[in-house]
Amino acid sequence: MKTIIEPFRIKAVEPIRMTTPVEREEFLRAAGYNVFLLRSEDVIIDLLTDSGTSAMSGEQWAAIMRGDEAYAGSRSWYRFEAAVRDLFGFRHVIPTHQGRAAERILFSTMCKPGDVVPNNTHFDTTRANVEAVGATAVDLPCAESADTQSQYPFKGNMDVAALEALIADVGVDRIPLCMITLTNNSGGGQPASLENIRAVRAVCQRHGIPFYIDACRFAENAYMIHEREPGYSDRRVRDIARELFAHADGCTFSAKKDGLANIGGVLSTNDERLAEQETNLLILTEGFPTYGGLAGRDLDAIAVGLQEVVDEDYLEYRLASVRYLGEGIAQAGVPIIQPPGGHAVYIDAAAFLSDVPPLELPGQALVVELYRAGGIRAVEIGTVMFGRRDPETGRETPGPRELVRLAIPRRVYTQSHIDYVIEVVAEVARRRERIRGFRIVQQAATLRHFTARFESLQDEMSRHVR
Ligand SMILES: Cc1ncc(COP(=O)(O)O)c(C=O)c1O
């Protein structure tokens, strides 16, 4: 059959409250035009993130009832440890409450001020955690990723020559680890190939640099290897995943993505001495090593989620639904990063709103417009998220790209929800000439996108005219 259907039936439903354009205008103003500050009940389709937003299966809810809440050595912990070890394969499994807690423990254990950490592209919390210990986060995406329209199948690859050059430039002693993010979220949700992972691994091994995977979306990456990389079409996804991890010395993982859970994370390593230091820090900040900031029931939900996420029928539907959204938007004449990623479609806001310069925040303008037109919540990945304001001069530097991400929560929305999103994007496209930019009027020193408040340049202009 041509139609790839959702491989599940719906057992519990969560009502969506419909809002009117007038209500949405009011909600936007009250939130300072920052969609992170909206109430979720005021959102019709929430594509802010695929993180922690998955619908759990009946088996996961059943596992939650089996959760063992003992402080130490619970049965839930042993089920969790076994599921993580079965797929990731590392000797030491350290549970954390989410991905960034694993990152904080990893970087504060491995890095010191002046160090340099290469990655295909750091996610925002990863970059912030590297920088929080005084190290520098360097992005080394492959050259193909710069061309948003190229159909190159592995745009999440790392630029191996650039990695070699970086090592030659700063010296091995300043590079305590090298990381690759699977899939490359900030670079468009694009996968890396096993060929590339092997090549990065070889460079790291030659220089004695530990190689880590940011494994948030390892299953989606593994499925795209299964679909696209020669020699892998008849390999099971779980085996491809195991092969990915076998090349690394450790990983960080947010179970809120490919753990199909609403909370949770993992830090894993083969290094005994490091694991001991990390565990000591875990006890200080997260909890005892057999729960690490999670309830026993969360550990159980993740243990089941890790088995379900490598199911090929699930992954075929997952990738097909993201592709369907991407193709629908592209057909409406809206430029997206091609090919659509594993968990999200990324609109090229700079190309879409070509009259709005980067420092007038075209991504933010589009995010606001999607909410205004149809109650859709998306996220800006551009100057708001990755630009910088010089604290001395107040001068802004734009981010590397102006993207708007429409992330699809796992197992939550049906095809008619996605059809609605395509319709709203097409409606916004019809009035794109009238869309104006924004400026930031309030911001925090780090991770400003979460709490910043904005003013519409249109409103500012009309105030001056008045
Ligand atoms: C690639 C990547 N790394 C790390 C994280 C951080 O995970 P968490 O949100 O669980 O802290 C995220 C979250 O979106 C991510 O996408």
C-alpha cells in the first residue's frame, strides 16, 4: 500500500481547545511575543519540541504501575540499566533527570577552562554546558549541510578534514573529547552516516581523543542509515544502533526524545575512572546512582520506550509523517531544509521573509505569525537562539542561520493535524510581504530564547508615526 498509516490505535484522548484569532493576539501580547511563555492550553498544534512530548504506549503505562520506588537498587533500575546496556553497550550507565544534566556532569568532569570541544553542531544546552566550564564549543558540520536545497542523504556528518585541522591548530591537549550529535538537531535534524562516524572515530583514536555521541535521536538516525546508506538496508535498526554506539567511548542521551518518555536521561561511558567521578557528582546534584533524579516509574517507562523506539514499523511511520509535512510545506512554496529531518521540518526563515534582515529576527516573526494564523507553536533557531549581544556595546551578532523548526511529537498527532499545519503555513505564505520583524526588549545572559520578551517593529513604527 502507498499510504503509511499510524501503526497504533488511539486509546486515550486529550482535548484540544480551539482559540480565535482575537484571543491569540491577546495571548501573544501577554507573552511578550515569546511562544515559550504561552500556556499550552492556548496552543492548537504544539510543534515547539519533540522533547518530552511523546505519547506513551499501553505497555509503558503498564510499566509505570510496576515502578519500584525503592531508594536504592530498585527493580526499575535493573530493568532500565539492562535496556540501556542492551542498545548502547557501554559499561557504565548513569541515570539523569534529562539530557542536559548528563551534559553538565560530562563536561564539568572532562573539561577545564581553555579547552575546545568539537561537535557536528552543538545543541543549545550542549553549547551552554561546554561554555559554562570555560571551554569553547566548535561546530564542524560537513560542507554539504550549508546548501539547504541539496538532497545529500547525510547532512548531519561531521567535516572530518576540519576536525583534523582543528586538532592541528589547537593541539590535542586542549581537546578533552569530541562529540557527534545524532541526528544533528540544530543543523536540521539530519543524520550522520556510519561511514562518517567511523572516520571521526578513526581520527579521534589516532590522537587519543575520547569520542562521544549525543544520542538523543539515535533511532531516527539509525533508521535513516537503514534507508539510505549502502549495505544497511537488510540490517535491523537495533543492530545498526548497536554498531553506532560500538564506535564511541560514551554518550549523553535525553530519553525525552528517542526514549519515548516524558522525562529522563543517561550518561554512559566505558571509562571506569571517569564513571566514578561522574557518579560522585551525580550523587551531589541528581540523586543516588540507581535512580539519578528519576522516579522508579520513569526508569520503567524509558526501559520499555527504548524497546519500542527501534521498531521498524514505528520508525517508518515516524519518518514518513515528517516527510509528509515537509513535502506539503515545500509544495506551498515555502523554503525548507531539504531533505526533511528525522523529527522536524525546518523552514528557512531568511529565504521565506527575505525583506526582514537577520537582526530584525525573521525566524521570530514567522513563529509569531504561525501562532497568530492557526494557533501553531513552533520554535526559532536563529538569531534569538544563537545570536549574541555584546554586554559592553549592546551590539548584536546574528546567528549562523535563520530557521523555524516544526518539531513533531512522537505518536501524538494524526495526518489531519498535519494537513491543518500545512494549510496554516500556506496561508502565512500568502501574506508574507506584510510580515514585519521584531526586536528583543528583555533578555537573560544565557539561553535567552526561553525567557526573552519582544516588541514588534510594526508596533514600534506605528508608535513613532503617531
Ligand atoms: C541534540 C540535543 N542534545 C541535548 C538535548 C538536551 O536534552 P534535555 O532537553 O533532555 O535536557 C536536546 C534537547 O532537545 C537535544 O536536542
